Amino acid sequence: MHSMNAKPLSRQHGITLIESLVAIVVAALGILGILGVQMRTLTDTQTSVRRAQAIRLIEDLSERMKVNPNSLLGLTGYASGYDSKAKDYASANCSKTACAPEEQAAYDLKEWKTTVEQTLPLGQASTFLAPGETDEANRRQLGVIIAWRENERDISDADDKKTFKENIDASKFLQADGSFSAGTDDDNACPEGFTCHLQYLPVSARCAPYGNTLYCS
């Protein structure tokens, strides 16, 4: 009886190590993909938060004008371009002393623009008379546009970048043909590289009894 000597199999080395490396690479790619989605979500969330802050700031200016009984008659005093910063307004402290109508408007703008600059990144604002209202005696609206910088993704393609900016720019109107038109004149347009929010504030008259009549400012 002959004994059969089994021929030893050649051992293979390194298979487990290669499999581990492949698994690590796949896991790393998955983690990077998740991080990319999270960063995109965070950026979009910040854009929504900034826009909500801009809307609240515009509401703040509206409330200030409602408190001022002469805001409608002195509407031109609330017009202020991007170049006018909060530090440029040297006015009395109208919260402690009585102020003339033009002083109250300057005080409101100083306090409001200070809040805009401190709340939004590189925040700036422009307030202007509504372009459609040309009759001085019948002006009823004040245009307000707030601009700020966003941490946006880098888009190299000019057409894609233009489309992306127009989709998040709330200072333009969408036309029936799909194009966008500016909601302001060139002097108050959204600055290059900024995200903007535009809103028109209706300014109402303040009325109070005066003798036997009702006086409206």
C-alpha cells in the first residue's frame, strides 16, 4: 500500500491586506460624499437665515417709520444710498430728546444702518423713492434693498453662475418669458458679488384729532 503524499499548496500572501485597503478607499469616498452634501446643506441653510434676517431688518425700518408721525411728509429724508454708512449720520439722540422731522429720519437711518452692518456679513443697504411714483405729493412707497456676502460655491461657468445668482437674487422680477428684470434703477441695483433682498414699504399717514377736525400728516 502506497501512501499518497499531498503536495503542499502554495500560499498566497497579501489578499486580506488588499481587500482592507479597497474597503478603506470605498469608505473614504462615501464619507467625503456625505461631507459634501452636509456642506451644501449648511450653505443653503445659511442663505435662508441671512434672507430671514434681511426681511426682519426691513420690517424694523418699517416699524421705525410708523412711529415717526412725519414719515410720509418727510419721505425724502429716508432716502439713502449704499455709500451712506451709519457713521455718516451725525444726529441727535431722538430716543431721549424731541427731534425735528429731518433729525428723526437721520436718527432712524443711523440706528437702522448700524444694525444692518452688524447683523449681516458686509451688510449694506440702500433706501430710495419708488421709481413709479413721480408726483412728489402722491409718494406712498419707500424702496429698501439690503445686500450681503454669502459663502457660495465657486462656479467657473459664466452661464451657470449667472443662473445660480439670479435664482437666489430677490431684487429681480421673473418675466413671463423666463428672463429677469431689475426691480430698481441702476443706482440702487444689487452690487456685484452680493446677495440682495428688495422690498417696497407702504408708508401711511398718521392721523390725530385736532380740535373739531382730523389732522393727517
